[in-house]
Amino acid sequence: MRTALAFAVWCHAAAFAAAQEPVRLVETFPPDYQYRVSCRVNIDGSLTLPPTKDRSAQSLKVSGKSVIDYHERVLTVAHGKVDKTVRKVHQMEFTRKVGDQDQANKLRADVNLLVIQRLQNLEVPFSPLGPLLWSEIDLVRTDVFTPALAGLLPKAPVKAGATWTAEFDAVKELTDLDKLSKGGLNCTFEGIDPVNPRLARVGFRGVLNGVGEDGPAEHELEGYYLFDVKSQHIGYVSLQGVHRPLNNSGVAQGEIKGTFVLTRDPAATTADLSAAALSRWRLNPTDDNTLLLFEDAGVRFLYPRHWRIDEASARQIRLVERQGSDLLITLDPLAKLPSAVQFHKEARQGLVLQKAQITGEQGPRRILAAPFEIDHFTIEARFGNQPATFDYYIVGQRHGGATLSARYPPAQAAERRREVERLARGLVVNVK
């Protein structure tokens, strides 16, 4: 991005500040705007676990790094802000160690074309190539959405020494705070590089308190970015930060230090994001291309995004749905799988033991005979004044079987049943 000489003489930039005319630092993101992004993050520090009745407070060492590299093209803009992009990802992965536990996450190569929708300052991705894992969505969601970094730019032309406050959209991208309660990010125009007059440098720093996904936290940030005044884009961002999780009393529960370096190059385009290349894919979300994938050694299935995995073990997976439905999948070797008649009897007896009043039912029937068997039955019940619909499936395959037990609020039953039946028909089981 910059020559060694430019860095060596940058400390003398202040000598040129007085002669500078006001500089306009504005980057726009029209549809079809394309650029390449490369990002590197390193973290190191510790987290304090609160004491419990069985143990005293514990400190866990935390370290990690991430590498992200992709081409991106703007698809649509609404109300002056980018609300949808498409990415060709070359690398997106992170590794982390918390205490003695190693963690890793990466985007699979077979879903490296991503459509990113920007909804309420959140990145919501899907891939036209296939379903994403929740861990992959989480990986994209915590990435920096670079169009939001335009919030670091001033609203009017500036001279060296001018200051302004960054917009919250940019602050959120750099901190992952959902709500800011105190502080801000202050930007200062430091001037034009005397060696490379295309580059303007802006420093920023601040201490911010707010609430993120993991609770209240304090962030202390200091860094700068380089703006290309000829091509009008932020090309380089360097940041050092400290993240301090806070307890309910505002006391820091550890400290994690990190470095963040990002480069952007609008001159680097790729044919993979051309109109011709993208024409073969559906770039708008559908019920099919937004499905999520759950996969481990024993089972594979697809499910809609308004369901989430609540618990998962080697033999059972529980999903819950935002409007009150839930689903339990139990895996068994084929020899231990109950028959439809047995499962119906067990389910009915279980509801009676819970003091449920059976108000209606549809007995077992086979809904799929090949390439594997699926049997299905339903029970309508009432717990006092609370009605509920119960839905059951028995899936028998060559390498194992599964029972599915679902409960729906009656108003949601028809739609939820379609979703659960689709999950059952797409289930792949491998249980010994």
C-alpha cells in the first residue's frame, strides 16, 4: 500500500499541514462497485470466570487469529446505504484457544459464493451454492462489513487538524457493540502524505462502553486509516484495541488485546462476480437457499433459519422455533428403532402421564416407502386450557434410524409440520 520511505517521513507530515487546502474524503458505494478485501486479526489476553459455589473465580488465557480474503460486489443500495452484496471468498477462517480448548472455524470451499444482506446493522449471509452451517453464518456475521466504514469519513471537506465523531455504524463494525452507552470514536485528519499525495491519513481513538452479544463491555481503540483521494476510497485500516468484558457492576472481567489490519483495493476485480457469471445463480433469498445445515458424524439435515439448535449430543438434537415450537430428534441403530405402532403407544402414554387430555389423533401411516421408510402420526392434546399439536416421525434407513417428536402451537401447526416433514425426508442417518 505504501512505500517504506513514505512511512519513514510520515512523521514530518505536520510540516505540510498549514499549506493544505480542504480535502474531500467521501466514498460512495453504487450498485456494481467491486473491490477486494483482505483482513488479519490477532488477539491475546484473558477472561475471568465468576466464582460459583464449587469453585473460586478462574482466569482463562485467550489467544487467536483470523484471516479473511474476498472479492465483493455491491448489489443493491437503499436509503443511501448498501443493503446487499455478493462475495467470492478466497479464505475465511479463524483459530482460537480458550484455556486448554482449541477452537477453529472456516468457510467451506463449496459455499464460497456468498450473498450478504444487511439487516438492522447485521450481516445475514446465504450461499447460492448450498446450505451454510450456523458456524459459517457466525463467522460472516462477525466480519467487518466494509461499506459501513464510510461512517469514519467526515461530512464536509477538512483541513489538517480537523476532528469529528465517527458514526455508530462504523463503531459497531469495529467493536460488535449493539448499543453504545458511553464514549465515542474521535477522528482527526492528520494530513496528506508528503511522499504520496494520493494518500490522506486519518487517526481515530476512543473509549466506548456498551452492550454486545456477549453482554456489557468496554472497548479502547486507537488506529488510523489511509484514504486514496484520487480513487476516493478507504484503502487501509490499522487498529489496536482492548476489549474488557464487564460484569453487572461494571467491573472488568479480563482483558483481551487485539490488532486489526484491513486493506481494500477497488482496482482488483474478478470475473467470478461479473453479471454473466452471476446470472446462473439466484441472488435473492428463498426457502431453499437460506436453509441451514446441521452435520456431524451421526446425522445430517437441513432446517429453516427461524429454528435453532438448542442442544446437541451424540444421540439427540433439540431444535426450538422462535414462535414456540420445538423438535427432538433421537438417533438409534436400526435394530433399536421402535415400530410406528410402538412409538405411537409410547407417545400417547407419555402425554397421559403429563396429565394431558387427548382431543384428537391420526394413527400411524407410511408417508415414504423408498429410498427409505418414514412413518408419521399426530396427536392433539390439551394441558388445562393450553392446546398443542404433537407430530411424530419414524425414519428408518440402511445405516440407522431416528424418531422425531415435535410440538407446535395449533395456530402454527400446518406450517411447522411442512418444515419438519421436509427435514425428516432429507435426514441422513449413520448410527452404529
